[in-house]
Amino acid sequence: MRLALAFMLAASLLGSGCGHNSGVPGLDSGIEGVATAGPTCPVAVAGQYCPPKPISALVAVQDGSGREVTRFITGGDGRFRVPLAPGSYILVQPPSPPMPRLMQPVPVTVTAGRYTSIQLDFDTGIR
């Protein structure tokens, strides 16, 4: 019985870090989308397309006063879905070592009854 409970707790914790956040149960609004990083090619070549790649990243959600409301980690495929109450938020990359990627702050407005789709772009620093 204890082993089963420990397994369920571990599965729950692992699941919450894979692009999903269940911090606000019962909400029918929030944000969803994908995080990508680019550029991904070490040298730009004319005519060669080098698309951004999906990434797993830590993202903080702040309210209008800059207070952190929650954090989430995008899935390995870059996708995320985070329940949030209606309102205005700013998504930021919290300081955490190492910081190989940079994300500009992303303002987002959450409307009641829907999930707002957004794209998070991280800069790899490759030039």
C-alpha cells in the first residue's frame, strides 16, 4: 500500500513538471502553447532554412505588479497548458543557472472560459 502511494505521488510530481500545471483546479481558462529555441544552425547559409526546435524550459508567470503567480516547465516537445484565472500576466524566464537560453518577457491576457495560445521564443545565442 505504501509503495503504491509513493508511486502515485512520484507520478503526480513528474506529471506536473511536463508542461502542465494543476495549481488552480477547476479553472476553464489559462495559457497554452509551445516553446522553441533558435537559431539552431551554427552558420547561416543563404537558401538553407534552419527552423527553431521545441524545448523544455522553466517559465514564471507574473501578475501585473510583478508578483510571481506560478512557474511551469514546458514538455520535451515544448508544449504547455497552464490554468490561470482571467487577467493580465507577463511570462518571464526566471533566473536559474545555467541560463543557456534567453526569453524576452511575454505579456498575455487570459479571458474567462478559454485558453490563450502563445508562442515562447528562446534565443540560443548561435550566430
